[in-house]
Amino acid sequence: MSTEASDGSLMIDCNDLDTMVGFWSSLLDLEIAATYPSYVFLKRVCEGGRGLAFQRVPEPRRDKNRIHLDLSEVEPQVFIAHAIDLGATRVEDHELSGFHWTVLADPEGNLFCVNKAH
């Protein structure tokens, strides 16, 4: 059994591959690394970090996603406004012991969070 697994991509199922790739590549300023029928891989989010990939699936998202991106930004409100301009929806804001984050939904309803980078 291998214990040398490498950090690949976070694969996101979607119905509209073009919309999702357009949204996430614009939001995170990522270029397409590879495309295959029904799959698109974006370049890594940061040096040595995980990549994002999208897989076209026929069924719609049914429930709250069990895994989500948690993005840290120096200017979170500017980033949130940009995400909304690209098609995201603000879901809710949270604060816990001075830690504040905003939950957003991408164009297909997948949730992701934005907080202030420390």
C-alpha cells in the first residue's frame, strides 16, 4: 500500500461545465491546465497547492455539499463583491470569537467560504 499519494485536484461535479470553469477560473485567476471530454482541470490554486477540476455529470446537486473550499483573502469584502459580480450568491455571514467568514454559493449552488487572511 502506497503512503506516497500526491496532492491532486479537488474534483467538483457540475451540470454546466463551461459556466463553472468560467466562474472559478475568473474568480481565482486560474488558467486551464488540461481538458478531456466532460472534464476540465485548472492550474493549482497556489504553488504546491491543490488544483481544481470539474466533471460534467447529468444529475443536479441535491443536498448541501459535504466538502467545500475555504478561501482566505487579504481583502475579503472586495473578493466577495467580485465573486458576486461573477455569479456567486451570498448565503450567510458568520462570526465566532472574532473570526468572521462569509458563505457564498457558486452558480450551481456549491457552497464556499471566504475569510480574512491572517
